[in-house]
Amino acid sequence: MEVSSQLCIRRWSTRHVAKWLKEEGFCEYVDVLCDKHRLDGMTLLTLTEYDLRSPPLEIKILGDIKRLMLSIRKLQKHHLEVLEELGFSSEAPLGSLSPAVSPVQGAGWLCNGEVQRDCDDWEPVTDLSAEQYLYTNGKSKPPPRRLDPEYWKTALSCFYVFIVFGFTSFVMVIVHERVPDMQTYPPLPDIFLDSVPRIPWAFAMTEVCGVILCYIWLLVLLLHRHRSILLRRMCSLMGTVFLLRCITMFVTSLSVPGQHLQCSGKLYGNVWAKLQRAFAIWSGFGMTLTGVHTCGDYMFSGHTVVLTMLNFFVTEYTPRSWNFLHTLSWVLNLFGIFFILAAHEHYSIDVFIAFYITTRLFLYYHTLANTRAYQQSRRARIWFPMFSFFECNVNGTVPNEYGWPFARPTLLKRLIG
């Protein structure tokens, strides 16, 4: 390489690059590379195969592309110190030179915000090769997606929602004792309730819509390949919304929305009696179909929360092309909400607030989880501790992939064999 021996590549001009191209046998590319695009020594050193293939160069002859990249690669090996000064890694596959990536940028994150370590004697890697983040033609490649099931976290989220539902049942017993007297505090004015006559069977239809949605969701959850992550998200979101509902219905007791309810404050005596009543509500899922009847838990509607949450999970974790299922899910959600109001079991504001809080929390949670915009932020770990804990090892959007969850075919093959 006569040119390189005479002059440092840092000082190469387009004339020196042209001479080098001629020495390597690429005379036909002197005009396009040196005269038209003015490549000097430093830019030649960082040239990749992707640059040669894509505009504005667009070299059409594959053999020339490969031979030119072989020559550039030899040149790079003779000037490793220059590449390192520029912040590039020369250990990448042929022609796929990539900027050096710091361990904080490329490594996984643990729940405490530190870089993930695979073993005790792990050391930070400052040179992440292009085999991980670049294709051999130089195009960027996303880092590998990590979707750890983390069953212990899923079990913890189930325990969380289990405790919240039990606490909600106990609060419902408390608010039933504090329900305002119907003679002293008549139903509040409500445009919908005042305009639409009560339908006696409507509330039962609300719960039927909820049961159908629940069965659809359970089927989706059973067949989804990432069912552990889905169940964890459902439990964490449902538990959080119902925990908020405990606070709102405890601090403010609204008057009964309809005279048909015949509610009056009930005293359950000691704590043991309250716990028994709370267990009856919890075991009956708070549904009238199971014989549970409560008063005072109006702000905000728990039935609306369940209907909306199930609808959003069904539509989020099924393919966009399943239009019939999505339409059915939304119809059940909206009709269920209408039947709540038609039964005069809740004020309109109860239903509206429940729908708004549920949808916003679902969308905020999944936006953060899918973009990971705040997962590496200390502020996110402070304001969203449960989110950071449950989602810190879920990298990116959860794909809608399905599979049979049981190993029965394999077991049958073994028995037959």
C-alpha cells in the first residue's frame, strides 16, 4: 500500500483516495467517490457496505461491492488506532463498522436501575459488536427482545389483586353502614336516570356481559404464549384501580341513586361479623347473580371497571385482523355500561369516571411498557414503583403469539411409543 506508507491516512485528500482506488483496481469508481462525493482518507475509512449499496452511491455490481469492501477492511486493519479515536469498533463483521456502545446504552436493566449481570464475575463490556446491533450490510438491527415470564412476579401480582379485592370487600361493608338515609337524602339529579325509565332486568344483563367477556379473556390468556406477562399486567392494573376505588367510595358517600334499592345502614356488630360479610362479598365476586347486594359503593362503578378492563385486554392482545372479536368485545363493554345506567344502579358520573380512569391507566401503562421511555429513569421508579418492578425485564411490545399450553400430544407420543 504505497499511499499509506507515504502519508498518514488522517491527511489523505480526495487525490490520495483516488490514487488508492487505482492501486486497488477500482479506477471506474474514482469519479463517483472522489470527484462527485469528495471522499477523503477519514471518510473512506468509515465507509460501509450499506453506504455502497444505498443512495447516493448505489453501486449495482455485487462483485465490485464485495471486492471494494475487502480492500477497505484491509485499510481499516492498518489504521485501528484511528478508528478507535473516532469512536468506532473494528471488531465487527466485514463492512459493518459500528460506533462503540457504552454498557449503559446496550446492556439490560435490572429493577434497581443497574446494568444487568449474567454471572458474579461479570465485567462491563465497552465494545458491543455489530453482530448484535448491525446486519452485515450495515443496516441497524434492534437489540434482541427480552420477554421474561418471571412467574414469581406473576404470582406476586395475583397475591396483590387478591389482597386488594379482599380489602375492597371490607370497605364495601363499612360504606354500607354509612349509606345516607333515603328519606333525608333523596337521589341526586341525573340527566340519564331522570330521562330513562328503569329496566328491572338490566343489571343482570350487565353481569352476563361481564361473564362473557371474562370467558373470552380467559381463552385468550390460556392460548397466548406470553400469558404470564398478560396475567401480571391484568392483576396489577385491576388491583390498582380497585384500590383507588376503595379510597373514593370511603371518603365520599353518595345518596342512593334509585328508590327501588331500599338501602338502609346496616350494622354488622363486631369486626368478626364485618369480616364474614366481607368474605361473602369477596367469594361472590360482588355480583348480584351470586346473591350479593350492596349499597353505598357508588363512586365509582366497579362493574364498569371490570367490563372496560376486560375489553381493553382482549382487544390489545389479539391480532388487529380479528375484527369480529374486537367488535363483539366493544359491544359487550358498551351494552354492559348502558345496562348499569338503565338499571339505575349507579349515577352517570360513577360510570363516566370509572371508564375514564380505567382506560387512562391502561393506556398509560402500556405506552410506558411498549416504548420503555421512562423505564431507565429514576423519576419513573419513584412515581411508578410497581410498574418499574413488574416491567423492568420486559423489553418492548409483547407480540400476539399463540400456542397450545399443554403437552398432551408429546405425552401421548411417549405412551404410544
